[in-house]
Amino acid sequence: MASSSVPELTPHGGVSSSSSSSSSGTSQGVGGGLGSSKNKDNAVSGLDSPNPEVRIAFRRARAERRLAQALKQKEESDDRPAAPEAQSAPAQQAVRPLAAAQNFVEAELRSLEALKEEGWEKIKKLTENLAVERDKAARQREETAAERKQNLRAATAEVAARREALQTSLRCSSSSSPPNSVNCLGALRDNLLSIPCPLELAEAFEEAQAKCQDIESVKERAEKCLDEEATLREAAFVGTLAELRDEVMRLLELMREQYRQLRDKYRESLERIEEKMAAERGALMEEHEIIEARQKRLEGFAEALEQQSERDEVDSQARKLKQEAIIQELEKHLDKMIAAYQLNKEKLEYNLQVLTERNKENVALVLAYKSRLNKSREALSGIVERFNAMNQKYSALNIQCTEEFRRLRCQYRQIREKSLHFKAADERVYREVWQANEQEARNLISSILEADRCIHEQQLCMPYVTPSEAGGHGALLDEGEGGDAFSEAATTTFRSASSSGKDNGSFPRGHPASSASGGKNSRSKEDSERLSGEGAANKSLFSAAKVKKVLELLTDACHFLSGPKKQTCEELTEEEHQLLDANAILKNVGVECQDDLDLLVSIFYQGQDDDDETLYVDADDVLRLLEDFMEEKRNLAVADVLPDKKKKKRQQSLASEKIPLD
């Protein structure tokens, strides 16, 4: 689009109120700047729409696009002389698609050149790799040949050394021979002929034969080395030819592949260029058709625009009068707003003074609070130091008490083992005495019964009734009394052991076993009886699974509350260690009875259903929940001090719990 046609366009797609001929020329100049991306169907549907708003919107968007293109072209061609509109528009229409096509062709050529360069780079790289491989193989062959030459030289030197040794021996044996007789065979023959003894001659013959065989074997090895050298050279030559053939075949295969790729790339580029040209030609044809249709419509719109301009002039005069009246009213309103502004300004200045004074008072108050905060921090640091000192003191006391507890526990176990041993021994002696005297007592009873029968029948002449039932009842009664005595003694012993265990630390789990009464079976039986009696009095509000999960979580998250550990006893199992840790943690937390344990479990299962046994508490929240438990326990302790019915009920429940333990 020519730059001279830009001023004739309006923002809403209209033209100036000039003659129809100038407007038509302007429309032709503007029509040349339509983008090729708009197809014919969209353009016709936008311009020929019966809805005037659609046509106005289409013309407005098209005018904005053309204005943007015109400004861009004007910036690019500021230094060029302006050409006439009639000549510049067709030239631009012809040059623009040609320039786009030429740029596209140049881009395709650049991509092809890049592909060629890439192919040459691959060939050069392959050639360099092959040269490196050949150099490596040549170096390896040279090293092998040098090694073989060295072996051959060693064999030759060995042959020469053997020959020199033979000649030296012959010279020494035949020192009487003339100095010119250096022939080895002649010297050997003369030496053999000079030996008169047949035995020595035979030995000399054998020695000479052995030396000749050594020389022959060395010669054969040298010949074998030469044959191997020749064979290896032939094999190396054949292998080199095969390697060169493989390299040439690889290079040819790569060149054929590059040729095929380049041919396919040229074919694809040619097809894309043809498609691009065809698309630009179609777009140009559609653009010309749209321009012709627009030119026809603009000729019809020119007259309508002139009539519309006259009507707009009349309307503008009426609007001008109306706007002048509105301006007068707004000036009056502005005077009122200025007066209100002055009043508000005075009020804000007064409020600013008041807030400034309040700010000064607040600053003084903040300084006072800061001084108070510093004093509180100093007091807190003093309290923390006292707490640390007391903590160290009571930690040492706790360790001492723990050692004393373990010592007393060991003493208790020893005493219990001894008591159970003596108890079993007394029981065994009692049974032996009972069995020894039982038969004698039965014999005495039978003799007494026989005497009673004789007295009744012979002396008193009375019928005698055999008291079999009375005698059996008496024997059974005697046995029952003996069994009751034994069971009563056992119960007394168990109660005394239990009371001594309570005085020494009140172990929550089983007591040590006795070697004479059955060991662990007797201990488990006594513990089950004791726990069944205590369970009837101390019935928990929660299931054993919930209590177990809470204790496991406390043992894992608050292991530091179990106190310092010394060397543990070897007879304790892992489960007993865990129970000891849980017992120590509960004591440190402050769990003293079943109500405290129920309160602790209820805090951990707070907000859950009764049948939900899943514990949703993390290890990070355990300390917070323990603090809540201790706070709740303190509140309950304060509530117990008040003389009300709840306190009486709580004391009664505690009393009922302590009755079975006494």
C-alpha cells in the first residue's frame, strides 16, 4: 500500500468527503495492502453480510491492518523517493510475493548447503577414524615384528655361541695340532683318531653326536622362526588388504547414503517450493477478486457517505448546544466541591495533630513495655538456671534411687527363690511323711475294727455292723484337712512374698521363678491369679489394644523419660525391657492409678469413636498431649480438694481399688 493513501483513511474504515473519483482511487491504493492470509469466502461473507454492524466491524479491522502495514512500510522506506500511487501500488503487489518466494527458495538452498556440509563432515570424520585405526594397526604390527626380530636374533646368537663353544673345546683338546687347522670337522676327526681306548672313543663319539644334535635343533628352531615370520607377514598383508577393502566399502556406503539423503532432500525442497508458489498464486488471485468486489461496493457507498455527512453536521450542532449547557452545570458543581475540599482539609489537619500526640504517648508506652520485657527475660533466665541446677540434682538422685531399686530387686529375687525352695522342700517332706504313715494308720484302723467286731459278736453277743462309710469318710476327712493345711500354707507363703514385693518396689510384672517348684509355670500361674484379682477391681474403660498402642507410641517418642540405663540383667527379654521403659515413662509422667491411665488414653484418642482403635497421633504431638494430660490431672486434683459429691465418689472408688491389694 502506498504511503500517500494513508491520510485518506479514517479509524472506522471510512473515506474523506472528496469526489467519487478520488475516493475510488484511494480505495484502489488501499486494496493493494490486503493480507494474503484472508481467503475469498471470509471476505465475501464479511462485506456482503446483511447486518450493517458485521460489515462495519469487518471494514474497521481491515483498515487497522492496512494502517499498521502502511506505517511499517513508511518507516522502512523513509530514505527512498516517494513514487506515484499509480506506479507504486502495482510494483509493490508484484514485488512482495516475489520477495517472499525468493526468501523461501534461499532458505531451502541454505538448508541443502547445510545438509551437504554435514555429509562432508561425516565423510571427513569417517576418514579420520579409519586413518587412526590404520595407524593403530600399523603400530601394533611394527611392535609384533620387532618382537619376532628380537627372538630371531636371540636364536641366531645362541647358535653362534654354541658353535664358538664347540670350536673352543676342540681347540683345547687338540692343542698339538697346527695353528692353521681351524676346520671344526677336521679337528674333531683328528681328536677322535688320537684316542686309543675304545671306551673313551665311544664316549667321545656320543659327546660329539650330542653336540651336533644341539646345533641341529638350534638350526631347526631358527628355520622355524623364519617360516613363522614369513607366514605372519603374508597373513598381515592379506589382513591389511581386507581392512582396506572394508574401509573403502564403508566409505562408499556412507557416500551412497549421503547421496540418497541429498537427492531426497532436493526432491522435498522442490515440492515445497512448488507448493509455496501455488499457494501464493492462489492468495494473489483471491486478493484481486476481493479488491474488485470492494471497488464496486465503494462506488455505491460514496453517495451514502455524503448524505450521512450532512446529517452528522446537523446532529453535531444539536450536541454542541447540549454539551455547553452541561459544562455550565459542571462548573457550578466544581465550585461546591472546592468548598467541601477546603473544609475536609482543615478537619484532616486537626486529626493529624491529634494522632501525632497519640503516637508520642504510644512510643513512651512501648518503651515502658520493653523495659518490663527485659526485666521479665532476666527473671526468666534466673529461673531457668535454678531449674537446670535442680534438674541436675534430681537427675543424680533419680540415678541413685534407680541403682538402689535394682539392688533391692536382686535381693528380693534371691529371697523369693530361697523361700520358694524351702516351701517346696517342706511340701515334699510333708508328702513323704504322709505317705509313710498312711499305710500304718490303715493297718491300725483295720485291727481296731476287727477287735471291735470280736467284742460285739463274742463278748456282747450283738450284731456288728461294719463302719466302712464312717472309716472312708474319716480318711477322706483327714486327707481334706491335710490338703487344706497345705493350701493354706501355700497361700500364706504367696501373700507374704507379695507383701514383701510391694514393700520393695511393687513390681508390675511376674516374679522370679523357683527351681524346685516348676520355674516359669508357677510364676505365670501366680501372676495370672493376681492380675485376675486386680482386674476385677481395676477395670479399664478402654480396650487392651488401645492401651498397648499408646504405650508403644510413648516408648518410641519419649524414650528419654525412661531415665538413664545401666547394664541390664541378661535374663530379661525384649518385651520385659519395653514394659520396664513404659512403666518408667508412666511414673515420670505421673500415672499413679487406673483412672490416670484411662485419662491418658482418652486424651490420645480424643475425637475418635469408641470402636475405632486406630491411633492418628504423630510422634511430634506426643509432648503436647502429655502436657494436656498433666494439666488435666492438675485440674482434677484441684477438683478433688473441693468438698463435693464427686470428690466423695472418687475417694470411694480409690478405696474399693485398694481393698484387693491389701
